[in-house]
Amino acid sequence: MSIAIDHYVKITSGVGSVAHVRQRDLILRLFTPNKLTSPDSVLEFTSADGVGAYFGYDSEEYRRAVYYFGYISPSITTPAKLGFCRDQDETSPPMVLGQSTTWSVSELKTISGTLEGTIGGQTFTTASVDLSSVSSLADVASLATSALRALSDEALKTSTVDYDPLLARFRFTGGADADVVVKFTGGAVAQALALIGGESIAGVVTPLTEAESVAIADDISNNYGSFLFMRSLMLEQVVDLARANAAKNVQFMYLAGCTLSQAEEYNAALLPIGSVGVTLVDVLNTEFDEQIPGILMAATDYTRTNGAINYMYKQVANVTPKITTTSDAQKYDALRINYYGRTQNAGNIIDFYQRGSLMGGGAYPTAMNVHANEQWLKDTCASVLLSLQLALERIPANETGINLVLSALQDEPMSLALNNGVISRGKTLTMLQKNYITQITGDDTAWTTIQTAGYWLNAVVDSYITDSGETEYQIVYTLIYGKDDAIRKITGTHVLI
């Protein structure tokens, strides 16, 4: 035996500088009224088949996913994920979706036992169920239903177990609208029906507005870049939702569809509101044109050199043109209503998305590419700066702290933004822009830095009074950068001598 070495020298090991805050995936999020989507969760899928296996291959969710995942960009990139959240516009009962598998009635006939679980945190156990007499999967579901209905809980007394032949799974549906979660945790019959470990979907008691549905989903996860509602909304609902989204200051892009006859009233109602993109759709909306900007954003790879994109001139398979004449193009361009349009050269038909415009005035970005780029840049800066605060013991409220913050921003966000094209270097500035930059920075040479380097970055330490009356300190940084203005038209002059 000997005295432990750490009695004299004690060394603690650990990996430093590992605190990392994940950046958002700028994917599309669909708000669906489909009751298979739980109001207390966010579903994300990486393929159309995954969407079909969950919602059904005859569902609108699957048809939208086919268009979404079927897109391949000119840089050979495709959306990585598609999100779904519950549009809580109606009440609904709790549900449990059993796991899909291959079923054998003869094997189920050998099973006898209970269904055990919890409802709203309270346990329940049915009487024993004997499946020896069943001749079909419907018979199995019927016996499970009878056992559950014999229990005293209101949501169980009129509940139903049925079999979904398309997705090869048993499904429990509560008999009353209640914001509770049902889970199956034991029992031979529950195990045999693959209800244990199935997807639990909470019920909805009080319908919510669209903005409330979005807020609840954001509280669960804000991992998306654009969103839309699959349900057809009244214009008043669209306006309310657009206003709520615009208040988030270029964080998300709200996508809406309108028909030819609705275009003018949509323009009149939405023009002052930022961060909303409107696209023409057919009356039946079977090609889901309004989700095209969300597809393009999700397929943008900001880690690539020149990864930033122009939303105009992008082609999406199996979408038919909604505008085919110059006069109509001029009309809807003026209304800032986007559309899938058609041109031709030498008889060769060319269809593509036009023009990539957003509503909004004043300081709002009105080009989809500029808006999406700023979404990415804001999120990247936030991720880097929070990671910095988590990784260090402290950021001092002095010049050292300022340098730490500026170095963190320059090391990743700024270098990435220059590489992917979000920040435009060598951009010609107008006299008005030069004067504005000089005024806001107090630096007579700031505009030359922006014009040559692409951006101007500065920070100061500032104090503020909290709600509790305490004095705290913050580093306030200012970034001015040349936004990526994409060319939408080329005009030439041919002079023949």
C-alpha cells in the first residue's frame, strides 16, 4: 500500500472550449390540422417515404413531401428535413398510434391478457381479453375496444381501437376531447397489438388561433426557417398571422398562397407587413406552389462557397405554370405576388419560379434571398456568441471582452458569410448609403470598409438597469454589411457599326 499520488498532486482532466449551441436548420414547417400530429410535439422527417409511413400515402402531407424532397438544386442539393406541427384549430381526443408490423391472426389467437397504461398520469388496467375466438384483425380491435370501454374514465368509456390496413397498425382513439396523454405500458394484449411504445398524441380541448399554434410549436422547437398552414385560411387570419410573424424581426418567413382572383386584396392587406411571401396557387392547390420558397430555403447550403441563392429562375419538377403572358406577369409583379411562370425561346418552353419577392416596406427585406440570408446570419451569430458565453468563465466588461466578441464573430459568421455570398464584397454604394453609414457609425471611412471588405463591425460595453433595479453590463455590437442583391434581369445594348 502507498499514499495516493493525488494527495500531493491532483490533476483534473476535461475537454475545454466544447460548449456549442446548435444552429437552426432553415427547413420548411407545415402546420397541419391532421389529428395524427400531437399538439405537444414537433415531427421532423428526412424523406417523403417517412412522411407517408406516418400520415399515410394518400395524405396531403405525403403529397407535399413528394414535391419538397423531390427538388434538386442547380448545386445538386436537396432539402434535408421537413417539419410538421399541429394546427390546433379544432378540439380532438387523445390518440395512440401503434407500431406498424406484419400481422398474423393465427398468432394473435394464442394471446390472452390485459391492456395496461396511463391516462393523464393515472394508471388503468382492463379485464383479461381472450383473443382465441377472433377471425380477423377487426375482431381483435373490437375486443380491445370493449375491454377499454368497461373502465370508468370518461376518455376510455367511449374510446375505440381500430385497425388501419393501409399503415398496418392498430390505433387507439379516446372517446372524449381532453388535453391528456394516453400511453400503453403493459399487458399481453397491448403488447401483441404493438400499442406499447406507440406514438402518443395529446388531445385538444380549446381551439387556438393560428398565431397561438405557431407560438406553442416555437416554444417546443424553433428549428425551421419558413412555415405555412395547410388549411385554407381567411384573409383576416392570414393578416393576423403575418403581423405576429413580422414582429419576430426577420426570424422566419411566412408563406401563403392565393388564387388569381384574390391577388389584389392580398396585396392591399399584406403589403405593409414584412416577412410574408405570397404565391399564386390553383383553386384546388394540388401542386402546392406556395411552399416553393420553403423548398428553396431548405435546399440552400450556406457552408458552400457561393452557397447563397437567387429565388428566381428556380425550377421545381411537376409544377405547372400559373402565369404565361407578359401582361399577367407585369400585373402580378407589381402586386408582389409570386408565381410559377412560363417563357419560351425558339419554341423551347421554360418554366420557373418568379420573382422571389416579399411583402413589407421601410426597413423590411423584400427579396426572399436577402431575407433568408439574414435569417441564417442572425442565427449563426447568436449560436457563436452563446457558445462563447458558455465556454468561457466570463466575458469581461472591458476592451478584452469586446475583442473576444469581435473575434468570435469574425472567426466564423463573417468568414462564412463572405465565402457563401451572404455578404457582398465590392458592392457599389450610393451617396445616400454612404451618408447613412457615416451617420450611423460616426466613422467617415466606414463606407469604404463596407465597399471593399463587405462589412463594418464594431462593439462597445454598455450598462443597463434590469427590471429588479440592478445594474448589469452588455456588449452591444453593430454590424453593417453589403447584402447579396441578386440579378433578376439582364439588359443589353448591341451597337452595330
